[in-house]
Amino acid sequence: MISISARERVDVAAKVGLNEQYLYQCLTLRRRPPADRCPHIERALDGRVTCEQMRPDVRWQRVPDPAWPHPEGRPCIDVAAPAVPASPPGAAAQPPREQSHAA
């Protein structure tokens, strides 16, 4: 979770085209932002939150870009990479349940 002031959240939401409450829910990991908005949010927050943190289910690659706030560069979605299974925000991985077989 990233903590920013309400005023900054309003400014960032306007910059990235999201509702301020929706952005709040994304930053508190209650919801996932659209993958195409993550780079905009990362840049608007000067890299304090990364695309990888907001959407770990997306295959991100970094392209060197000295103007980007992240030291590894600008985030891009790797559309050719195998998909990462999605899990709900904040959900811990659950071990598979054993099936009971009634005789």
C-alpha cells in the first residue's frame, strides 16, 4: 500500500484519467487498476509504486529510459510471454484441497 495525501490522490487521478476513489482502492490493493493505466500511475507518483506492485499478474518488461522514474526504465507489457495466473488482490496462495473419495 502506498500512502499519499488526498490532494495528491485527486491530482494523480486526474492525470491518469481514473476516479479518485477507484485510484485509492487500487493503491490500497483492494482493486487492480487496468494494466494500461499502471505506467501512467507509476510515472505520476514518481516511481513510488511500480506496475509490478499494482499488477503482479501482468508480464512486465522494462525498456531503458533515463527519463522514467524507475531505475530499470519504462514498463511495457510482454504480450508474447506465457500468462501468469491471476489471483484476487491480497489473496494468499491456497494449497489444493484433497478430494475425499466416498466408497
